[in-house]
Amino acid sequence: MLLRREACWLLFIALLGLLSCVSCSYEVWPDPVEDGREKFPKPTSWEDKNYGQWCRNRTIGKHVQCQMGSPLHLYVCCGEDGTSCCFRLQPIVIAYGGGLGSVFIVSFIFALLLKFNIICPVNNTQNDVEYQDVPKNVN
């Protein structure tokens, strides 16, 4: 009885997964919004698809598609109504740039401290004599 229930649950989960895969694999691309710039035909293949960010404000009925980004930058929605496109660096570029910049600054400061003999001095400016030649007492 227990095995039969588990088999039913597994079958239910498998069918649910199959149904979700089939329903999610069909993507509907919206018709281009008439914004007065150009008329773009509806893409018929993935190569024709423009992957630019859509900035939509359904309250005022304004839809704007931003330019496509690159591995280094992207466009995000901004402005008062959220339908303007703003340039932004990719987060990974910010992370790598910040890390490399931090390493460069710390290295530069350390090099200056070494150059001006502030840390790890090369010249010993102290004249401490640790050993002295003491003449032998000859009697």
C-alpha cells in the first residue's frame, strides 16, 4: 500500500514537471510598441530577438525597450516614471574592478612606505655598538 502511494506521488510529480516544462517552453514575444522611432518586425527566430531590457509603466501606458547590453554593461529602467533607460556596469565588472583597484591602492601605499624607509628600514641609522673591543690587561 505504501509503495503504491509513493509511486502515485512520483507519477504526479513527474507529470507536473512535464506539464511545467511544456508550458514554460512556449514564449510569447510582445508586439513592438509604436513609439514613433521605427517599425520592428516581430522576431521569427532567436537570432532576430532583441534582448534589450523592457521598461514598462502600465499606469501611464508607456513601454520602452532599451538597447542591448554587453558583458561589460547593461541598461536598467530609471526616471520618474520608470520608463527611461540608464547605463550601468555589470555587477561582475564592479566587483572585479573594485577588487583590483583596492589591491592596486594597498600595493602603492606599501611601496611608498618601503621607498621612504618608514617600514622595513634598509639603512641602520642607530650607532648602537653591541660588542666592544676591550684590551686585555697584560700584567
